[in-house]
Amino acid sequence: MQLRYDGHLLESVVFLEARRLEQSGQAALAGRYHAQRSTLYELADPDQRSDGFFKLHVQWFRELGLEARVLATAKEFPLIEERATSLMLRKALAKKEEGAELFVRPGAKNVVVALRSERFLEDGFEPFLRHEFCHVADMLDDAFGYEPRIELAGAPPTELALLRDRYRVLWDITIAGRLKQEAERAACWSEFTRAFSTLPEERQRELFDRLWRERPAHAGLLDIAKSSHTRAARTPGGACPLCKFPTFDWAGADGLGSGAVAAIQEHFPNWRPEDGCCGRCAELYAMSKMAQPPTLFV
Amino acid sequence: MSNVYNWQLGRPMDYPYDAAFPREQFAFVFNLNRCIGCQSCTMACKSTWTFSKGQEYMWWNNVETKPYGGYPAHWDVKTLDLLEKANPGGQSWGGTPQNAKAPYGQFKGQTVFEAAKHNVSPEGAQKALGYLPTDEEWAGANRFEDHPTGAPKGERDRYFQRPESLPQHKTWFFYLARLCNHCSYPACLAACPRSAIYKRPEDGIVLIDQERCRGYRKCMEACPYKKSLYRGTTRTSEKCVACYPRVEGRDPDGGGLPMQTRCMSACIGHIRLQGLVELNADGTWKENRQHPLYYLVHVAKVALPLYPQFGTEPNGYYIPPRWVPLPYLRQMFGPGVDAAIERYSVPDRELLAVLQLFGKDRRICFRYEIKQGPKVFETNIRGKKFEMFNDTVIGYGRDGKEIARIAVEEPVHVRPAQHANSI
């Protein structure tokens, strides 16, 4: 597995670590870093200078033991080392941007982990990295059966976002449970109760404990996320599941002929007649079944 | 440490270098009562100086919504907190306001320079007490835009009763436009290990020598206003340059006369007035009764420095917003707030005339005169008599020639009937 770095991340992490060392009494080491860094400002060519800074910071990233910390955590997940083509660390500006992602293309599986520079200096660095690597390991694990696309027929983007959010919460709980990250338990519970607020508390407790103990695969997690999902009612002004336009003119199951239903399901396999659709879509699909091939005059 | 005189604190204070004052000092007054947070100043600066690669999160000028907004996030609260920890319960003002040497009384607490002496780490004492903001704190320049205070302290779910109560609102916010204050005792300059930061002897503008800077970021840590910023592509720190070519009179539009900066000129709310003030040997302002900035800061005393207790003697002055609770404003602008608000709320005829000069010409005004006009309005404001005269204020440039002439009463132009609905 190839290791790749975002130069900006390395520079700021090494800078912050040097600053920390300086403040804790290791001024000589920090002084050596700054002295080496200063010489690079003399390079007039900007590309050469950038290259010089990158190499210097890779060297210091290793010397300060920061690379070893990342690699040691990655080694806890053999699947990553076996199956990932590369592991890239890139800079995240904010907490909400942090996390791991797997990019798959033919012949390559690239893991990208986005981290804030300050994260390296925080106590929870390794647990955070372990949690993110565990997500990646799941994605690489055939037994987990990960599918990047989450679909729900006829659901508008807001409902899909809600489903994705619920899935993320569930997956986080199973990972924290698997890694025995007891410190995360309270935060996970809080997120879980927020995401599944419609469930009775007893059911919440039971489900949460099961997720913490067991290791459901992707399909299982998705089923749980979907099970508490209620489809948007056909409210006046709600979005038509087919064209997504708001409508006050709902066509129910009884108003659609079998031909129209078949035509809709040809385009939207997961759509059910009770989901309904707007009058305009109903008319369109009814007409599409009535259409004849055009007459050709020669 | 040297002992220098800080007139904003009304007392001498410690500073790492000896006092050295410019021939003239770059200074400005912002009337926060007029700021509408349109960010025209922000974009004028951005499109002039910080539009390049590596400057994406760099805003030399910014407008933040107080009390919650800040760029970087919570910059003022964090520094105030550090000072409070260094000197618990001691950050207070005393004495009585005197002349131009102590117009706000005397600050009894510790400045960022004085508090830093006790903040000794193995690398030695800090030059100025401060902290290094995180990337995340720099990333959301306009967070909390338009967020008002909503509930009594500690009661998040209960809204204020009568939030609009006068004279101070309970539910309130205001826009604080900020740029580098080109301080008389810059903390950034004091902290730079490379002596890359200097204050120009001709106009007091504080600049970072890009050739000398080696990106130690000590200036970012030390500046209590957090107006020194790091650029990842050049690996140097950058800051507001006060549009020095314009101040020098090198912009062709000025006809050789010093011009106000881009942010000042672009302000559509006419909240800004920038100038160059002359200083005495001890750094206090030379008396110049007809200079608009001298008048606003030392005569009318409606314009106050931002967080004077930090001790850097900032050269940006603010007319505080009159609807904001006074305890908040006292912390932000010092003890001169009460009198400033009172004076601004019921302005006399000279103040009303000088306020017309804001944003009226791009050239810097060095002197004003008032031509008296007739009384046009009279009323009572909270028990005080207010009279409005249609005076005319005339502003003069560096060469003594007229650059602006404005009447207090805005002229009303009535279109002739045949063009009532056209321009």
C-alpha cells in the first residue's frame, strides 16, 4: 500500500508539533526544524521551493514519529493493507470535514483520510483514526457487503439524506461497540436517540445495545434505517415521487390503470401504486401505454 | 521591556521596544450605528489585495456580527479570557477622564504585554499574551451573521419580554467592521522573532517585510485583534497594508493627494472616515481642533478605540451602536462609552455637521470648516432639547483645497410633473 500526503497537512502538523515541543522545553529540536525551514525561503523558483518544503516536512513528519502513529493504527486493520492501493492523508479545515472515504476505480482502491492539523495533537487521535479505518475496513470487507448508493424509490433528496444520516449513526455505533470505545458510548446514544426519536425508549435501548454488541452487515444496517422510515404522506403541495415537483393534484392507486402502473414501474422499479403520483405524471404514463408507433408515409 | 506612554490607558506601560512615533499616524473612525453589514468593504479589499491562491480564507477587512460572530471565531473572547486568567478580577478601569493624555481615566489591569511577563514557558516569556487560532476558526469568516441575543443569560428557551425596550434593546446585534488597527504599540511587531514587521515613520502603517518573514506565526499569536494571517502558498504572514499607495497619494484618481483606502472608499453606508493625524513627542495626538478625526476622538469624544485594554493603542476608533446594552460596550470600547452614546444620541450642531463628512470623498480630509445655516428642526430626545441647523460642512485636502461640501439637511429634489416617473 502506497502512502501519500497532502503537503499542507504535513506542514501545519509538523509546525504545530514543533511549537508544542518548543513550549515543553525541547527548544533545540524546534530550533533545528525552523533553521532547516528557513533555508528553503532562499529558493527563488516557486516549484522548487514547494518541493523542498514538501520533502522537508515528510522528513520531519517521520522524525517526529507522526507517520509511525498513523501506520501503527492502520496495521491494526489487515484488510486495508491487503486490499487498498493507497492511503492518502489530506487536510480538513473543520471537524465536520474529517473522516475516511474509499474511492474505487478499476484496478485501484484508494483510501483518503481527511484530518484537521490539530487532531494530531489531541488525546483522541488514535481512537479517531481507528474508528475511521474501521469504516474503511468494512467497506473493503466482502462479508460486510457495502454498497455506496443508498436508494429509496420515489424518495425526495431530503428523505434520502435522512436515511443516509440514520445509516451513518447506526454504522458508527457498531464500530464504536466493536472497538470497545466506551468513551464514545454517550455521544453515540445521544445521536441515536436524535436520529430514531420516533421509537419508544424501550425499543431504542434494545436496538442500541444490540448494535453495540453485534456486527450487522451493510444490508442489516440499511434495513434498520429503513424500518423506521416513514414515507412522506401525500400531502397537498408535497413532492411527486416521480417528477419531484410539488403537487396538489394527487393520483391515487385507484386512479391509475394497470397499464400506467406497469409503465411507471418500468422507470421506477421500487415505486408502489400506494405511493401515488401527481396528476400530470399519471396522465403521461397512461398516455405512454396508449401511444402507437408513428405512421410512416413513403 | 521599555516603559512607554499609552494615552488610551492613561498611564505608562511595558512594551518590548522603545517608543517611536511616526510623523503622521494612519487612523480611522467607523460609525457602527450606520453599518448595514453589506460587506462592500470586505469585497473591495478582497478584490484588491487577497484574491490569489493561498489567500482563500484571508480577509484583511471583515465585518462580523456581534456579539457571537468573529473572524477568527471568538477572537476577542479568547484574548479577554487569557487576560482574565492572567489577572483574575483585576481588569478594571479607574481614575477620572482628563485631557488628551488620559481621556478615559486610567486602566488598572494588565495589557497583553504586561500579562505575558508571567506567562513564562521553557522557551522564555511571551512578548505578548495570545493564542494561535486554528484553521477551523479562520474558516468561517461570517459565522453567526445576523444572530441576535435572544434570551436572558442562562435561559435559552425563554425569549426576552419587550426585546425592543429603549434606550437599549434586549434582543440586539450589531455589525463590527474590522481591519488592522496599525497600532502605535503593535503586538505583532513586538513578537516577530525575525524583526520582519515594521511601522513606517511617515504614516505609522504597520507592514510585514515579505523578504524577511519566515512564517513563524508569532505575529498571529500575539496580535490580540488577530489581523495577521498566514498564507500557505508563500509560507509567510500577511496583513492589511492600509492601501499605502493610495495613502501616499500615488493613485492617479487622487490627483496626487492622499486617498482613503479601498475599504473606506467602497463603504456604501458612509460609516467610515479615514485620516492622518499628527502626534506629539509622547505619542499623544497633537491638538488640531479642525481635524475631523481629532474632533471626533478628542473633542466630541464619540469615537472610541476597540478594546483599549489590550494595550496596543489601536488607531481604529468606533462610534458605538446606541441600542446595545452598555456593559457589553464598556468591555469593548472602555469607560468612554456612556458619554459617547449620550453625545451621539443628541448631537450638537458641530457633531452633526462633521458626521456628514463620512464617505463623501475618496481623498483624505485634513481640515474642516462649518458654514452656519438656519435652524430647520427642533425636538426633544429623552428629555433633552435637540436643534438641527442646516449648516454646511466643508472638507479640505492635504493641499488646503476644498474636497467636499455637504449640507446637514439632505436636499430634496422634486421631479417636474411631466417627468414624475422617469429618471
